[in-house]
Amino acid sequence: MTHTTLRRQRLADAAISTLARSGMRGLTHRAVDQTAEVPAGSCSYYFRTRRELLQAAVERLAELDIAEIDERPALTGPASIAQIAEATAGLVEHWTTAGRERMLARYELALEAPRRPELYAALHAAGSRHRAVAENMLATAGAAAPAAHANAFVAFLDGILFNQLTAAAPHRLTPEQLRRTLLSLIHACADRTIPDP
């Protein structure tokens, strides 16, 4: 990896951290420089505009997500429904604990997207990769119409992630509740007696 690639990656990571900590209003080139602990002006050198910086953050989020999905073979290859549910639950747990910062940044970006068409397009492209993984996973589980169920499945996971990040402790799912809920959902998507959405 080149020095330029590493520096851009470091700055994109810092932009994600800044978004999670300070929100969209707090995302400035200067704040990213400070978070990345690089000389002033570094961020604006690599990402001339706020638009470029936001694009880099979205692309980095997608890159990290896909890498973490790929680390769980049950989500990308042959697996039983129980293994898929277990791997999905583990991913959700990771994204709401160790990966919490990235999820908070993603929600900041998602809320800004309706006002920024270019950001909306970047998030849509990243989301398409998640939906492709969901479609493949549901096909493995035996769903008759995995493409039709993939959007609903991803939306359901988004709802769980949001709840796990923002709800008061009594309203968050325990790891066991999360596993059971996902197992039921995957079974429902794979049930050939349920009409396609």
C-alpha cells in the first residue's frame, strides 16, 4: 500500500471518528487533522472539498464492513440457517460494541443523504453490496425469492442496529434474544409457504 493510500485511509478513519463524536456539523478538515494527529492542512490536501471527504468516509465504511462480513464464512458461503443466524448475530454485536463508532458515523451520513444527492448515491452503492450479501445468504438458507427478501432483511437489521445503539438498556436485545430473533427471521425468509414481499 502506498504512502498516499495509507494517509487517505487514515484521514477517512479520522473523518468517521469525528462524525461519530461531533456529528455532521463537527466534521471539518481541521477537526479531521486533529483527530488523525497529522499536520494542519493534511486533510484538505487529500480531500479538497467536504464532498470528497464525505465520499471517502462512506467508501471507507463500506470497505471495513465488507472485510468484517468476509471474516464470517457463514455469511458468504455454504452454511446452515443456525450458522447464518449465529454469524449475523455476532456481526450485529460487533457493530454495536467494538464497531459502534462506525455505526454512529453511518447514521450521521444517512440522515444527511436526503439533502446531498452525491452522498445519497455513495450510500446507495455501499448499501447495494450489503443487499447482495443478504441475498446470497438468504439463497443459501433456502429462500425461494432471496432477492425479494434481501431488502426487507437489511431493513430489519438496520432497525436492530439502531435499537441496539440508541435504546435504553432494558429495551436492547440480549445476545441470546438477538440470536433467536435472527434465527426466526431467516427461517421466515426461507419459508416457501410465505408469499414473496
